[in-house]
Amino acid sequence: MDNDLLRADGIETGYGKVQVLWGAALAVPAGASVVLLGANGAGKTTLLKVLVGLMPAWHGSVHLSGTDITAWRTDRRVRLGLAYMSELGVFPGLTIEENLRIGGQFAERAVLQRRIAELYAVFPDLAERKRALAGALSGGQRKMLGIAKALASGPKLLVMDEPSAGLSPLFVQQVIGVLGRFRAGGAAEGAGISMLIAEQNVAFLDLADRVYTLDGGRIRFGGTVAELHADDALHRAYFGLA
Ligand code: ATP
């Protein structure tokens, strides 16, 4: 569709000779938040890596803002507005401030300065400890720094790999709350960022305008959260019998 910010079609890839993704396709409309649901080993990380340019696609294509970026290196994709938060998300040996500067390394100095000040306003815990090493932060704070670092590039699209990984339910809710402030209609400065969130935690569906399920390297479903609930087999698979 014309208003798709990101679109992937027919993605096939793998490790060595072992194929992991089989014709995976998804789209993130401009301004939308999309959740990619899948169990451990479904291929979520692999698909995100193809989208951000950390793994080549054997077949298929990736478009960002209508431009074919399939063969582009990651840094070019970042300049076009894509930010990626891996499961680790931060450089533990660098300070909070240094992590944010790396996140925004392609921005002009003055722009980055202003952006970091805005991020500190949203993340006061980080502002208090600018010179602390990221590795010294708690798991929850480190995740917040990962999100702030990704936002420091001023992205149109934030791609996140399992932001809930290693977090207690309380921190998961805090992460969801923070992301909600940056999505379209959110309260944060610069709200309106599109998001693609790979998760196995269904709590993230609170953020989703659209959801895909990935199973065995294949996209099995794409639609709204209500449509996911309406499908008995998928409902059982992702929400249990409740
Ligand atoms: P997780 O939640 O565990 O990260 P995932 O959905 O992100 O799961 P992937 O990490 O993309 O899944 O893994 C998909 C498949 O690819 C799995 O079968 C996994 O064993 C395999 N795989 C992942 N990384 C490698 C690698 N570096 N070399 C070989 N196989 C790999």
C-alpha cells in the first residue's frame, strides 16, 4: 500500500544452508504500531535483522518509505529513518550519555543536543545518572536506555526485538507505558513514531494497531488484535484457554 512506511515481501533467509524464514511478508503503515508475535525460535530476530540490514535476504524485498532498501547497509537505513533496538540494546561499557550520543550519531550536533534534553525529560532516571555506565543499570533502566538510545536518532520507525526480555511484569508495563507516549497520539515530544515490536508477551498487543504471528519461519496471520482474538486456534495458541 502507498502509505506503508515499511514493507517486506517474500523474505527467505537462514544460517549457512539452514533456511529459517519462508516467504515472510509484513507491512507497517505510516504512524502505526505493529506487533510481531511468535514463540522462541519462530524467527522473529532473524526477520528483524533482515529488515534492518544485519542479515542478507536470500529472496524477497524490503521497502522503506517506498524505496527499495533490500541491499542497503544498516547505516544507510538508519539515515532514512529506521532505528533498531536489539535484545541487548545498549553498550554496557559506555555511559548513559555516550549511549545516547551513539544512538544519535548521524544527527546534527544542535539537533542531537535538543533531542537528548527531551529524552532526559521523559526518562528522569537516566538524567540523574548521565555519567553512570549502562552496564551498572538495572535491567529495567537498561531497557529504558535502549529505547532512549534508539529514539536519539529521531527515527520514523522504531524496530524493537523483545523489549520485554528479562523484565519483571512491573517493568514490562513501564516499557509499554513509555512506548505508548511515543506512538501516534502519544504525549511525548516527537510522538507519532511508527513501531514494529517483536514479542512473545501478549501484553504488548495493547500498543498494536496491527498484529502478525510468526510460526516456524512463516507468517501465519496478519490483522487487527480483534481479528486475532476471533480466530479460535490463534486465540488458544497465544492466550491459552482463558
Ligand atoms: P528468540 O525469542 O529465542 O530470540 P526468535 O523468534 O527471535 O526466537 P530466531 O532467533 O530468529 O528466533 O531463530 C530462528 C531459528 O534460527 C531458530 O531455529 C534458531 O535456532 C536459528 N538460529 C538463530 N540464530 C542462528 C545462528 N546464528 N546460527 C544458526 N541458527 C540460528
